[in-house]
Amino acid sequence: MIEVYSWATPNGHKVHIMLEECGLPYRVTAVDIGAGDQFKPEFLAISPNNKIPAIVDPDGPEGRPISLFESGAILMYLAGKTGHLLPTGTAARYEVLEWLMFQMGGIGPMLGQAHHFRIYAPEKIEYAINRYTNEAKRLYGVLDKRLAKSKYVAGPEYSIADIAIFPWLRSWKNQGIDWADYPHLKGWFDEIAARPAVQRGVAVLAEHRKPLNDEKARNALFGKQQYERR
């Protein structure tokens, strides 16, 4: 039984979806990031960057327990453990990994900044809003162009690259996106959203999610508590 420490965010959903797609048994512990649960010593012991998700697999490599943080690393681990959703061929494998890195280095950070300045920032800074909204549109354009010639993001087969990217696009409206501008990406998005395992994955912890706009949540996510040295 894999122990999952998570919250209903795009990065959390990646791991929930992957576990559902692979059919691995798992148990979820909610880490309420608005309440500051991510700073508890027991969570920091497995996720030193105080970010969700993290997992503990008691049946890790060579039969020994292993803990992992960083959602991309977790996706790669689960793919390796199960032999699913990451090709074994060298060229195809690296094609998936480059698009996974595209999500980790671009889609996640840039769309996260778009969310912050468009929704959560205490003051509306026009330069920041425009910068990250335009970058969101650029990244959507990269994906739309790719999906004009490829069934899935990293090639002809569904993979961890699709799983990594999909949850971040569910908040397209908050990112200033008009789907009419990205027809190929919209077709892919709708196909992924219809997968039963994806639907189960995004439902995990969904009932616990709440707006992160009170003072305590802002302090935990964007304020003094977040930036304390631990």
C-alpha cells in the first residue's frame, strides 16, 4: 500500500491520476496547505521542500521502503515500478521525458505565477498579470502546435507526460485562456478528461479543497510562514 501525502492541486492530481491509471493500491493523507500542514516535521521528513505531493512506498527497490517528493520524480518512479506509461525504447522514452520536463520547468511554474498574480496577489500588478498571462498563452500554443501532429503530447501513446500536463490546464479560465484559440489542445484535453482513471484521480481530496484566500492560508503559501528557514 503506497502512502500518499497530498492535496487537491495540479501537482497532487498528477500522482492521484497515475496511481489510478496503474491500479496500484494507495492511501491518501490530506496535507492541508492552507492550514500549514506542509510545515509539520513528519511531512518535512519526506518532503524537505515543504511541497505536496510526497509518497512512501514500503515495498520499494530491493524490497526496502522508499520516500519520494517532487511530482515528476514520483511519476517516473511509479512508471518504473509498474512498467506503465513510460516507453522502454530509448528514443520514445526520452521523448516522454522531455515533455515531462517541459511541464516541470515551464507549464507548472509559469501557470502557477499566472494563478498567483491574476487571483491571489493582494494588489493587481498589470505588468505581472500581462507577463504571465502572455506566457500561459505561449505555452498553450506550444502544446496546440504539438498536438496538431501528435495524438498525445509525447507521441502516439498516452504517457506520464500527458498526466503531468493535464491537471494544470483544468484552470484554463483563471489563466486567461480562450479554448477557441487552441483547437488541437482542446481536443486532447477533452479526451484526457473523459478517462475514468483521470476522473477518479481529480476527485481525490476534492471535497477538502477550499479557497486559499484567508489570512492564514496566505501566510502559509505566500507569506512569512512559507519563507521561514527550517
